[in-house]
Amino acid sequence: MTQNILKLLVKAIQERRCIAIRYRGQRAIRIIEPHAVYTSEHGEVTVDGYQTRGYSESGRMPPFWRPFRLKKITAISVLKEPFFPRVTEGFSTDKLKYKSGLVAIVENPAHDYMYSPEALKELGPFLPGKAPGSHL
């Protein structure tokens, strides 16, 4: 079961898609933007996620950052809802805890503003001297 959860987490991170989880066998759902999966200093596989909605045992109202231990996730669904890396909320790929035991992490946010090769084909030819993203 844990291997299947890990595979779905990695997929969600690679595709930047939100997940719905049940945690610690609770019936309530939490909606999370998973940003990184890594092995913690205690040797546990952990997910750093930005919880946007759903249940909070502490009663704290989302949104907030939270680490989730993989072994306590009892159910997971990858949602169609996309997310962007929460850089302004404190996410950084340079955090020390990601330097060893990293399983998956969202791509560098700087890539969000670049056109993919597929998108460039769809845009068609550019005006002479103009490049994608330049101002008129």
C-alpha cells in the first residue's frame, strides 16, 4: 500500500497536481499541494505539502505548510486541480532537508514563465524582432 501511495505522490509532484488524502485513518479529507517527498532526519519518508482545504486535527484553518509522514497516509487521490510552487509562501528547493534522501520535488519555479516547445509551435511565427514574452 505504501509503495502505491509513494508512486501517486511522485506522479502528483511531477505533474503539479493537488492530492486528496486521508491521514491517520481519519475519515475527513485534506487537500494538499505536494511539493517534496524526502527522507526526514528521523528516517521516515515525508511529504512537505501546502494544505489548502479540508480537515485539520489542530483546528487551524488552511492554508498552511505541513509535513505528512507517508506511513500515516491511509488513502490518496491525485486530483485534476493544478498548482504552482508556493515560493512566496516559503517553498525553496534549496532547503537543507532536501539535500539527502530526496525522492521527488517540484521543478524550479523559474520554468513556469517559459514557453514549452509545443506552445511555441501553436503560437505560430512572431513579428520581426519580437520574441515570446517581449513587450510591444
